[in-house]
Amino acid sequence: MTASPPLNVAMIGYAFMGAAHSQAWRNAPRFFDLPLTPVQQVICGRNPEALAAAAAKLDWRHTETDWRAAITRDDVDLVDVCTPGDTHAEIAIAALEAGKHVLCEKPLANTVAEAEQMAAAAEAARANGVLAMVGFTYRRVPAVQLARQLIAEGRLGTIRQVRAQYLQDWIADASAPLSWRLDKTKAGSGALGDIGAHITDLIQFVTGQAITGVVGLTETFVKERPVATEFAGLAGTGGAELGPVTVDDASIWLARLAGGAIGTFEATRFAWGRKNGLRFEINGSAGSLAFDLEDLNVLEYFDAGEDARTAGYRRILVTEPEHPFVSAWWPAGHGLGYEHAFTHQVVDLVTAVSAGEQPEPSFADGLAVQRVLAAVEQSAQGGSTWLDIPAAG
Amino acid sequence: MTASPPLNVAMIGYAFMGAAHSQAWRNAPRFFDLPLTPVQQVICGRNPEALAAAAAKLDWRHTETDWRAAITRDDVDLVDVCTPGDTHAEIAIAALEAGKHVLCEKPLANTVAEAEQMAAAAEAARANGVLAMVGFTYRRVPAVQLARQLIAEGRLGTIRQVRAQYLQDWIADASAPLSWRLDKTKAGSGALGDIGAHITDLIQFVTGQAITGVVGLTETFVKERPVATEFAGLAGTGGAELGPVTVDDASIWLARLAGGAIGTFEATRFAWGRKNGLRFEINGSAGSLAFDLEDLNVLEYFDAGEDARTAGYRRILVTEPEHPFVSAWWPAGHGLGYEHAFTHQVVDLVTAVSAGEQPEPSFADGLAVQRVLAAVEQSAQGGSTWLDIPAAG
Amino acid sequence: MTASPPLNVAMIGYAFMGAAHSQAWRNAPRFFDLPLTPVQQVICGRNPEALAAAAAKLDWRHTETDWRAAITRDDVDLVDVCTPGDTHAEIAIAALEAGKHVLCEKPLANTVAEAEQMAAAAEAARANGVLAMVGFTYRRVPAVQLARQLIAEGRLGTIRQVRAQYLQDWIADASAPLSWRLDKTKAGSGALGDIGAHITDLIQFVTGQAITGVVGLTETFVKERPVATEFAGLAGTGGAELGPVTVDDASIWLARLAGGAIGTFEATRFAWGRKNGLRFEINGSAGSLAFDLEDLNVLEYFDAGEDARTAGYRRILVTEPEHPFVSAWWPAGHGLGYEHAFTHQVVDLVTAVSAGEQPEPSFADGLAVQRVLAAVEQSAQGGSTWLDIPAAG
Amino acid sequence: MTASPPLNVAMIGYAFMGAAHSQAWRNAPRFFDLPLTPVQQVICGRNPEALAAAAAKLDWRHTETDWRAAITRDDVDLVDVCTPGDTHAEIAIAALEAGKHVLCEKPLANTVAEAEQMAAAAEAARANGVLAMVGFTYRRVPAVQLARQLIAEGRLGTIRQVRAQYLQDWIADASAPLSWRLDKTKAGSGALGDIGAHITDLIQFVTGQAITGVVGLTETFVKERPVATEFAGLAGTGGAELGPVTVDDASIWLARLAGGAIGTFEATRFAWGRKNGLRFEINGSAGSLAFDLEDLNVLEYFDAGEDARTAGYRRILVTEPEHPFVSAWWPAGHGLGYEHAFTHQVVDLVTAVSAGEQPEPSFADGLAVQRVLAAVEQSAQGGSTWLDIPAAG
């Protein structure tokens, strides 16, 4: 095997998403034949000691403590932005302007204004052959890809209804401490931007239709929490001091889609017992689909054309060679996990970069999600009134 | 066994609901010790031949073709109203005024105005010891009763979120014919009043909280259908002539509850593959519950107080003697069906009548549901704007 | 409706099964058009007071304290034997000889010898137009009927493997008291004869193939229990005195079927958490089926002919009008319960009696089950050696 | 981070298992803090071209075409045997004698005699500080580990019953071609040794009890198949020529465990619709557990000590930091896949090697499994007679 040419990557940030992305860069060429071979060239963070430890642990060759230095290095082709949302715009735009391809974690930005600037920057860069992608990773869970394919093939007919939920419970306990994710200045919003972004993007992706209007309602159930004294991952411990929660704990909304479908959406961190319950159910004129990320190797499918006597939701184990991405991994029936979608994202990104084609989801897709989320928030703040969302472009 | 005194019943109407109610009147005294013994005294309908056949099949002693005659008979103590919703007010009010107890099928009425008159009539009658109940039967599915008990005992803590769906597919096929259920003048509304009424009542019952505001969106996906040439149950066949569907095919709404919880609701007849998918999921500060009528002997329960290592949604088979109504039936583990809730309804109604106490749900409860449904419809017609729902009283 | 001619029934015994059978006799003509109308004519038991109460509660016209008197009454056409298994042979044979049709609860008898006599008596009676049926009721759960139909239509191809389990937990608690069901002289055997009989009959029915050989293993985990001081249904309380358990708590066996399939079987009352877990899974050359009585309105079906990309076990809700027995009950999607299978049994029995045809399962079918159970017991007692089971006839 | 000392690995074979093991060696140090850092030093295979490609793809530094050369290299500390079962004994024993630690894929060998030699060699090597482990990887699925923990803590009380199934369907199609896995001289046995080995080991591991006797039945449903003309993974295509299948397609057996429990076991490749259905269900005197590899992040648990009103099987999502191995990966709720158990196996092996302690499962454990499988086969060949299995030692 002659290795394909290298694609040198600089990754900015190395927390949860940094670990997930590193795993993907490392493993993609071990299972897929890629036209470019990713090289984990530079990892970037502010704390030199923690950075060195991360570089060793996650297997990056070089370190930079200044992201501006990282993104302008000659030995970097692509910048992978894994920092909190309030820094995405500045870093991603600078990287694009420096001629580097960009993979930016979701949500694209914390505000529509920033997202618009990023989408414009991506469009400008593309004219120069520089490409940008936003990391809505769940698009590349094989069962989600299969859902998209079946709908695109017309197996559901006209889409009439969607119901989408992202149910978690990680701060349902009122004593869980404040983190940056509960601080509006850092996180932009709460459940809405963090996990509501996922279901927004997924429904638009799977149905192939834009959300054209929404009415929303948001709530913060626990208004003050202990200030964190220590943090690890998404968990931590808090002290006696209380601080305000400035984001939504849960957001719910109704929506219309471009093709006439109607939908209910819910993003919450307060659904005790649901750990990663990203679920959608889609009804068309010819059938239905259902998915739950807590059982991610499964897609449920109802074919309305079946005989009534034997019709029923099929539990498709999306672990066959015929299923998207699966044949590169293990024999039939051997399930994948959360992290594999990141590897699939690398595969598609590298393939697009090599071909000079726009990877999906684009920054414009990320902006579209941001507009929906902003409309939900604005609707909720305005007493739950309907807001149309103008078509992109 | 000395039989308890008789409670003579007149049933008006004998279609789907008439059969279900007859089954309940017949079987309740065979499994439960009742303070009064129901007697299937009079069945009433307009077509004499069909009526005679129904009387024989459903085991009623006498027939009447005029409901006014039926409700004034001396040998009738209670009138069971199983006719379409547009006739409920007139019959039920007349029966109450004639001094008969009344069981009225849901929805209480097709309009809030009628429901208000009925609730007023019920209140007036009660002063004379005449009692009225509305037939939200699903309250008496054992798993639903258990859900109510657990919440009332505080096992869920403060209720924060509800999500309720009633998913059916019986007219998802665009060639399914027009029936009176798709005619606004007869049915009042479509999915909203028919099955949306159930989830509205159930959530208010199970949480013990009123819905205080809503924003709604409704849709009619199939705007014209073949006029029915023949009908059997809910199905039928249509001819070449098309007629307009004047009710909603699907209704979705967001809501707030009196205790501060927020909720998403959906009623649809277009969810291919879901036959009787009445589901709710309720999250409180101390735990969660989930129910699905398609698996009606099960309640799922998550106790947030459990150790994280072994915590998980429990699949409670609500078929133990310790569960509501169950010990009167079969040994542990032997599941009940759809119709048993009607029998339980008779049990509680007869017991309340014998004790001279208000049976639940009352006409006031039925009115409360009607106000929510009307607000959803009004919100939807007004471009999906938020509407507060005044407290009853 | 002109009522069809009466079929006068005498029921011997009125415990759990008596209640279930009464419910079936009462309701069958209310939902199905029967060629004969069952009349609950005589109920028979030894304790006059309890008998009178049962007659009133279960709605029987007359009582007899001597079963011999009951079965010879001129106003009795059919004898329904609901007593413990050790009395079946004597009563059923006498009734047949008295020219009465017989429905006999399962197991047909406690010994093969008795079962052989019964089968011979049934054959002799049939020559005189007198018919006999054994009550393997679960055959008439609609999902089980559908399973039988699909296999008979060849949808599974050649049957290769079966796995059948009947899992309960009602005496898993070592302090549960002794009852007649744990006494070999009364019950014949334990889990084996009580619930092992069901899976044996069901597999033979659904596959259409006889079990031709077995090797078994049985165990009594709790060898002494408190003698019951009070009993209600299957539960009770015990005192300080201990008595021996003389039947099996669990029985497991391997088997071959006439068509070449192999199977695993398990009957246990010690599977904590499984209340009525009668499950089977059947694999053929063209597909598979799975059933679980704890979710009795569902049949799972895998069609091996489907495209690999969308193949999956279908969860068929067996609640459509196209499904066996369902259209007589409620509209699509409204699930049935445990007791409905008894009503279906009455329907088929009455229809067969009216037509003068052999109802199924016959006493010969009951004998076939008994031979399998006896072979399992004998194999287990002989150190788990293989035993061939001669073909019936 | 100062890297821990290296542990140089030579891997013999590079098919399915080679890929899985490479993935584990590569990723273990990226998520876990290991006392030794695995180095993918040498990969060994017979075909130089394919070997070079595999080395590049799977990231190994050096290649050897002669396994004898590979296992004696000075730069190798541990030999990872991923070849078919008929070569395990020779390679593993030679490696141990060369002073290399050994990880050997399951089954340990194709015959008991070979397994005994291997266990003896492992014991001899251990005296010299050289350690051996057999790769029953599923032990290290987090849900399986949790099951083991709960039983070891006494949460299930005395184990009474087990039921274990490994259901696949990859050769249920009679036209699937012959592969080495269907050739007794290569594979030793069919479903029995391949997947029956897994359930045998898992039940012994999870319960902590040896299987002490069995009676078995095996079957080959498709006795001739097309000779493969091309193979990829477990699939392939066959030509017109037919060859004999010389192994079992399905094996079923009954068993006793050392602690008195009884069990049913089934291994099959003919269960249409089950792709990787390794399931077990274990009942003790105090509760029950259930697992299914097709939903591998879940363990179901029934606690018999719970109040009957709210008792039920809990669906534990084994994705919390409190669960075995999970905290090293992703935040709570993010599921793992098939391959992660291999990484956990590396973690425990490296930790044991560093500490000079016996890793589990040992070759003696592998031999114990082999004795059970051999007894099942011998029992089946002898007409399904009971065989006791002598205790190890």
C-alpha cells in the first residue's frame, strides 16, 4: 500500500470534542481507503502543560499555545475547530482567510450574525478552493444515513409529520454545578443550542426540507446552581456559592417544513432516565421511520404498502455491508458506537477536500440551523408567537 | 350472594361506543362487588330494525326509538349517552333535568358553549342528588391509574415536562372515505377533538394540573376524499364522488401547566404504523414515567433516587394484585385489553352513584378539556399565537 | 336477530378457570354470530354456599353439588370440565358416555394412561356425534393464530429451529406457601404439566409438527414450603409448618420435531420478573417468527426474502380487521387481553359442535402433549437420556 | 505525560480478528493510562504482498512471513495469536517457550488435547513470569462486566437458572458458500466452537460457576454448499461445485452448573433476523439479569426486593461513568460499539503483564470451555446422553 498524500491537520481545543476528533483522525485511514492521509500535525491550547499532556495522549506531533500561530503554519492544511461556540467565528474565519480548510464543531456560532459572517467567509474561501464544513456529526450515524436515503428514494412518499426530541438528564439534579454550558455569554443558549441544534439539523438533513417557521417555548427550571469548584467532562462538583443559570434548561417548539409537513421539537436536559435520547419519527404518505440514538444501530421503518396482515414497524439492524459506512468496519451484525460517526465525518470531509468539492453540512447549513434556533428563542421571548424563517440565500 | 339493588340503565346510541359500554355494563358485576347491580334496561336508536338487532346482540331488555321517551322512563335510573358529540348537550341536559344520572361519552360536546351548559346542568342536578360523569375511559387503564398514584404520592417530585402523543393511521391512506368523523358539523373537529381530547384529559388527570395556556398548529393533509358508499366501524369504502374534509387531520400544540411544567402535544390520524399510539412521558424533579396504549399493561418508571450504577427505566407489568383494578380479574401476569377500562369506569360510576358522590371525571373536567381544545383550534386559526386558558370556576 | 338454538352448558368447577370460562360463555354470542347460543345452565361444585355465590357471581341458572347429576341432566348439552387435572378423566369420560359434548381444561390428564382412556372415549363418542375438545386456550390468541397461518402458508419455509419458554415467577419466593399445584398427587407435575403443557401444545400447533423425541432435566429449587393457611387465586399465606414440594419448579428439555427441526424448551415458575412470559421464536428456511404472551397483541416476523438494506423483524400489531377473530371486537388498534382467547375457544367449539365436526385441539392432541411431558419427566428421572416419542395412533 | 515503558507486540494473522486487535492496540493508550505502552512492532502472515498492505493499513512497523521468526525476535515482548484455531496450540506454546507473553484468540484450540497442552504450557511459563490469556472478548463489554459485578455482590442471590443463546443468520441462506469455518479440519466445529464457545465462557464468567454436565443435540441443516470462489470477511460467492459441510449449523444443550443451577444453551447460524444475538438471562433467588449483544450498551435487571407495585425489569443504559471502563471514553450516555471490548481486553492484559499477575481468562479458562464444548459434541454424537464434566485441576 502506497500511502495517499498527507492532509496535515491542526486541531484547536482538546476537551470532549478534541478527543472525539482525534480518535476520528487517527482511525479513519485504518478502515477506509482515503485519497488523502490525515496527519495529526498540530494541537493548540492555552495551557502549555495540559497541552503537552493532551498532545501525548491524543497523539499529535506538535503543539501551539496561540491559535493564530497554529492556523498560519505552512505544515497545516486543515484547521479543526473544537473550542466553545463563542470563539468559532473568529478562528474559523481567520483560518479560511489563511487558506486552510476548516472543520468547525457545531453549533456553527452562538449568534446568527456570527454565523452569517462565517457562511460568507466560507463562500469567499470556496472560490479559492478552500473548503469549510460544520460538524453535525450525527448525520453520519449509519442508521441516520439510511433514513436519509430511504426518504430521498421516495420510500416515505410526501413527508407530512415529524417529531424530534433530544432528551438528556445530565443537569436534572438541581445540585449539579454551574458550568460554561449554563452561561449564556459562553454557550449562547442551553439545551436549545447544544442539543436542539442537532435535531434541527438532522430533521432538515433527513427530510431534505428547510424549517420555514416556528413557535417556541423555553424554560429554566433551576434558576441558580452551585458554582463549580471542579469539573471533569460534563460533570463536576459545586460549592456553597450559588450563581445564576442564564440559559434554557428545556426548549420546545412547533414548526413547518418547506414541503408542507408540520413538526414538534423538544430539547431538554431534564428528562430523567434519558441519557442521550435523540429520537425522531417521520411520517410520510407512504410510510414512516423512527430512530433513537440510545439504540443507534437500529432504524425502524414502516412500509404502508405492505399487506395489512403482516405490516409492522421493522427493526432494521443497520449493521449489514449494504448499509452506509458499515462494510469498512466489521462483519454483519457487529454494532458501532457513538464515536464512529466522527470517523465517517473525516472520511467524507477528506474525500470532498481531495476532490475540491463542497463537504456537507456546509457553513450555510450551519447558518440555517442557527436561524431556526434564533427564531425559537425570539419566539419564546416574545410570548410564543409564530415566526417565519426566510429561506437561505 | 344477595344481589345488590338494581341500577337501571338506558343507553342512547349503539355503535362502537355502544358495544363497548354494553360490554362494561354486562361484565362489571361479574368481577367486582358492586353496591348497585347494573341492569341493561333500555337501548335507544332511530332505526327500529337495527335497534332490535342491537338489543338482541348487546343484551338489552327494551328498546326506544325516541331518546326523549327513553330518558323519562320510570324504569331508568341512569342514561348512558353514546351518540355523536353534536347531540350530547341536548340529551345529557334533558336526562339530568329528568332526574337521571348521566354517563356521557367524550368529548363532552363539540363546542365550549355547549360544554358550559352541560357543566352548569350537572352542577344544578348534583344539588338534587343527580350525578354526571364524562367518559374519558383511558383514565381507568390500570397503568394510567398507577401513573396517577405515583405522581400523587410525590414519586416524581415537581412535574417539569410532559410530552403526549396520540398517533393513529386510520386515514393516512388518502383513499379512505369521508365519514361523519371528518365532517366538522358532526364531529366538531378531527384528530383534535377525537383523540387530542384523550391526551388532554389524561395529562391533566395524571399530573393533577390544569393546562393554563397553549399555542397550536393544525393541518388537513388530504383535503378531499371519496364520499363513503358504505361504512363499517371506522372503516368503509368510497365511490368516485369527492367531498371536502372539514376537520384537522393532525393537531400539535405546546402548553403550560398550572404547576409550571411545559409540554408538547400531538394528535394525528396520519402516523403510518401507529395504530393506537397514545403515549405520554412525564419528567419530574425526582423521576419519570412513560406509557404507550399499544402496550397497555406496562408502565415505565425511572426513579432518580436510584444508584447510578443500576438506575434505569423499569418496565412495570401492571398486572399484579397490588395494581389498581387488577385483583378483580385474573391471577398476576394475565394482561387486560382495551375494553376493561370501560368496565372499571362502570365500577367507579356505580360506586359513586350509590354513595351519592361526584364521579370523576365530572362534566366540569370535560369542560376543562373542551376549553383547551378550543384554545388550540383558535390559536391555530389565528396564526399560532399563545392563548391563556382561564382557570375553571 | 332471531337467536340461534341454545347450547346448554354445565360447568364443573368454578375457580380461576371457571371464571375465565364463564366470561367466555357469556360474551361469545355478544360479539360473534354463533350457530348455537350458549346458555349458562348449570354450575357444579361441592360446597353449596360457595357454589351459590359462584352461580350468582358468574351468572349460572342452576347448581348441582354432584357432578354425576350435572352431567346427566336432560337440559345439558355440553360439559365444561374446569376441575383439577386428577379428576378430568373420570368426569370427561362419564360425560361423553352420557352423550354430552365436552370441553376439558388442560392438561388433559395427569397421566398418559388417563389421557389415553380419554382419547379413546372421545373417539368412541365421536362415532355417536358427541364431540370433545381440550382447552389449550392460547392457540386462539390472534397473534398465535396468525403465526400458525403464516407457517401453514409457507412463509417460513422449512422449519429448522424452535425455542419456547414459559417463564413465570409466582413461587420464586421461597416463602410462598404450598398449594395443591405443588402436590404431585393432585397436580401430576409442576411447571412441566402446568405451563410446559402450553408451550408443547403451541409449538406442535404453530409448526404443524409433532415432537418426536426429547431429553429433559427438571429441578425443585425449594424443597419445603410453609403449609398454606389461606389461599386466594394462585397466592396465599403459609404458617410455621413446612411441607414437601413434590413437583418440579422448573423443567427444561431439548426436542426434535417430525419435520427435522430441533428445539429448546423451558418451563419455570422461578424466573423473577417474568410474570407470564410465554415466548416462542421459530426459524425456518425463509423467515422467522417471535411471540411473547406478555405483549400478546404483537407478533414479530422476519421475512428472509426482503432486501438486506431494509430487512428487519416486523412488530406486527395483531389488532387489524384482517387478523384472526379481531374484526368481531373493536376497531383497528384496540388490543385484546388474556381472556379473549377463551371467548375465541367458545366460538370455534360452538361452531364445530353445530357442524358436527371435530373441534381442535382434540383429546388426541391433548394426549400427544401428555406423551411429550411424560417423556420429559421420564428422561429427567433417568439421568437425562434421550427418549423417542412414538407417533400417535 | 511521560510515556510508560513499551510493550512490543507481534501479531500473527491479520484477518477479521487481526483488524479488531490492531484497533485495540492502537487505541488503548489513547483513552486509558497504561503502565506499559503497546507498540505495534511486528505483523506476521504468509503472503508478502497482502502482509505489506495489512502492515500499512493496520499500522504495524515490521513484517515477518514466518511466525517462528516473529515470535523469537528480541524486539517482541508479547505474541498476539489471531490465526485459525487449528494453529493456536503450536504457535502459542512456541511463543510461551520463547519467553513471550501470549494473547490467543478464542477458541483456545480445536481439541481438548491441544487445549490441555496449551494450559500446561501456560502454567509452566507462568513460573517464569511469562503470562498467557485467551481472548474471550465479550467478557469486557461493560454491560457484561456489570452483570458479573452484580452477581458477585450477591444482588441475584443463589443462581437458579440460566438461558443463553447466540443467534446468527449468516449462513441461513442455503446458497451461502463453503468457507474454512464450515470445514471440520480447520474450524474444529461449527456454531458450537465459534459462538457456542462465547456463551459457555460468558455464563461461567458471569455466574462464577463451572458447567458440570451437559446433554447436547447438534444439527447440520444444509449438508452441501457451493465451494467458494471468492471470499471477503465472512461472506463470499460460490460456484456450481458443491462440497460437504462437516460442522454443525446449530447446537443446543442443557447443562448443570456447579452451584446447582440448570441452564439451556443454543448456538446457531440459522436464526434468520438475528445478526449477533448473543443473549443471556439469569435468574437467582433475589433477582434476574438479561443481556443482548444486539443492544450491547444495555443490561436489564430485576430486583426481587422491590415493592410489587413498582417492580419491573430495569433497562440500565451502561454508559455512565460509574460503569466498568466507561469513564475513560465519552460523557454519560454515549454508547460504545463492538470493538471497544477488544480495547478493554488490551487494558486488562497490559495491566496484568505489568504487575506480573495472571490475566483473565487464562488458558485454563479456555480449556474449561473446550471441555464443555467437547462434551456437548460427544453427547450429541452418542444419541444425546448426559455427560458429566470433571472439575478442572
